[in-house]
Amino acid sequence: MDETSPVAVLRLGHRPGRDERMTTHVGLTARALGADRVILPTAAGSSLETVREVTDRFGGPFEAETTDAPLGILRGWEGAVVHLTMYGQPVQDVEGAIRERARSTPLLVVVGAEKVPFDVYEVADWNVAVTNQPHSEVAGLAVLLDRLFEGEELEREWTDADRRVVPSERGKRVDSVEE
Ligand code: SAM
């Protein structure tokens, strides 16, 4: 896509213990696939730490923060809201309209953990399904972001990184980045 306004990802719900890895992966996926910011529930402090550490090591820009009022953020959002849910409209039917809107207005992408309050379905500009089958918020987020950015996020350059992975046919090569 040519240009986008900022894209933020809001994680709704987090069950300490059970959701640690999923919430962390929501943050890491948001960062890796082109969002500008992730907002996690306060209970997800260790996920926040991990996302920030990865950003420090592998670069940004990317913001990670917590909130104790995720529904307040959603209701007060000045922009468009996309809620990922298996009950929504197929992503392939609405991606063009979302992309168009994202050219001029900040986008909030909402992903759930446990049962999502019905309010969210009403506040959202789009309830979007990545297939109408149950799966994972991480998978849904990845597909949505890739459709939104039309693959351009894969070419992204990172700034302020300490290290950089050098793509290899085999093995693992990571270089230190000298400023
Ligand atoms: N059972 C919960 C409910 O009915 O609200 C959802 C649990 S699901 C594991 C957690 C999150 O994954 C959902 O809130 C949604 O954001 C995302 N998700 C799961 N399947 C999806 C799909 N097919 N399309 C888009 N998002 C999906």
C-alpha cells in the first residue's frame, strides 16, 4: 500500500499463566508485521517486557505499552477499529475498504483472548474473520496485517537495532550492528 496512518494493536483480555506466550506473540507479531504500536492489558507485564527487549535488540520503531482500561481505549479511539473474530466478514471481502480507510485515519486492530464483550462487535467499524473457523489471534493478526500492507511490511528496514539477522540458506548468522 502507498501510505498508512499509524496502526495500533489492542490485546483484549489476558489470563496470567495461561495467556503469557499468546500475548507476547501478539506483541511480537504486531511489531514484525508492520504495526506501530501494541497495547496490552496491565496483567501482561512480562509480555510487555519481552516485546520491549526484542525491540531494543532487533530494532524499531515500535511502541509497547499497557493499559488498565482497554475498553476505554477502544471506545475513545479516534480512527477506525477492526475487530478480529471468527464470526466476522471474510477478510478478503473487506480488506480493500480497510486499506482505503487506513490511508487517512489511524487504525486500531483488536484481538481477544477469552470471550469478547458484545460491545466490541458494536463499536468496531469492521468485524473481520480470517476464515470463519476458530483458530488463533496471532494467526488472524498476521494475515490481517499482511493483507493490509500487501506484503510490503516484509521489506521493512529496522532502526536502532543492536543486532541484525543475516538471512542464510542454512545455519544462524546474527551480526552486531555498529552505529
Ligand atoms: N471464544 C472466544 C470468543 O468467542 O470471543 C474467542 C477465543 S479465540 C482463541 C481468541 C481470539 O482469536 C479471538 O478473540 C479473535 O480475536 C481471534 N480469532 C480466532 N479465530 C479467528 C478467526 N477465524 N478470524 C479472526 N480472528 C480470530
